[in-house]
Amino acid sequence: MRSKYFMASEQDGTLEILIYGDITSWEWDESDVSSYNLAQVIGKSDAGRIHVKINSYGGEVSEGLAIYNSLKNHPAYVETVCDGFACSAASIVFMAGDDRVMNDASLMMIHHAWTYARGNAQDLRKAAEDLEKISNTAAEAYRRVMAIDEEKLQELLENESWITPQEAFTYGFATAVEGEGEAGQPLYSVRKKVFEQLTAEKQIPSAVEETGFTKMFRNFGKKEGE
């Protein structure tokens, strides 16, 4: 299957999607992506895996949220990969991945929602209040995966922050960083992070170390009671 509006193809049980343009409800350019057309492709697919490659400056918040939810609600295992930039609404889409991979030569940018407003003082106050609600709702995508506190998240959003791959991994936004590491292996990954934390806290024999690590990795990221 290939979308008329953006690059999407399915083979061997994997749906491949390229988001290499603006995320918008008006698809003017060939690379533009709308939530409606992407949802049509996702909804008709029974693929077991969805692989989403991203290089986008972002776009409309509503479109980004709709794409994010379309991916989250699909039963497939989702991997999102930042090939260049994952900015603004595109960073929200990136958060939909069960695996979220930053290439070592890529960047993410997050910020509070923007808008234009006109009218009297009451109109402007209402626009500001609405914008705060929109920003807070969009930020839920970050909260669901982040390894930082709310104060740090707000600091990043307020500063319109550019985030490196290593920072994205540290903050919990990415689960791995791919690059030119040894034997082409990930430079940073959840497995490596857990292992480093475990071995740093306590020196244990290798046989016990493997057992403890395996158990911890299996439970990593689960909520209490799961």
C-alpha cells in the first residue's frame, strides 16, 4: 500500500511511514502530512509493527495530537525514529513510539503552543487561557514517557528548547540513540542505562548480576501493580 499524500508502504507485516514534511490539515506540498490521511492508512492496516521515520519542523497541534493518538491506539508495536528534526508537533508524534530512537545526528525541539490573537482585552485573555489548556494537553505526550520532573519539563517548554539525542535519552523522551558506535550498536539504550544504574549501586558477582539485570530490565517502565 502506498499513500497518495505521503510516503507509506507495507511489507512483511510492517507498515513504514515517512513524516518528512509539515504536519498540517492543508496538504499543499507532496511531503505534507495530515492526520486524516495518515489515520486512513493506519486504520486500514493490520500490520504487527509500524515504523515511523520523522524529519519535520512540526505544524498544527491538533494534527500532531491526532496522529499521536492514531499511533497509540493501534494494536501494532510502534517504533518512531528521528532522522533529522522532530520539532514542535513532530516531537509529539515521536512520543507515540514504544521504541523512540534518535539518530546521533538529529535534534528535537519542544515548546509551548503558539497562536495569533486579536480583539479586545477579554478576547486576548481568553486566547491566553485557551492556549494554556492546549499546551498542557499536548504536554501529556511528554509526561507519559519522561524521566524528569514537571518543573524541568516546564523549563524546557518555556525556553523553546533544542534537545540533543543524549539529552532526549536522559530525559526519557528517547529509548535509544543510534549512531556510529562499536559494531553499529546503539550509543545509548534503556538496557545500557538500567545496567549502568544497577552496577553502579552495588558490585555483585557476574552470575547474580545477569539474573538481577534481566529481572530489572523486564520490569523497567512498568507501573506499580502491573
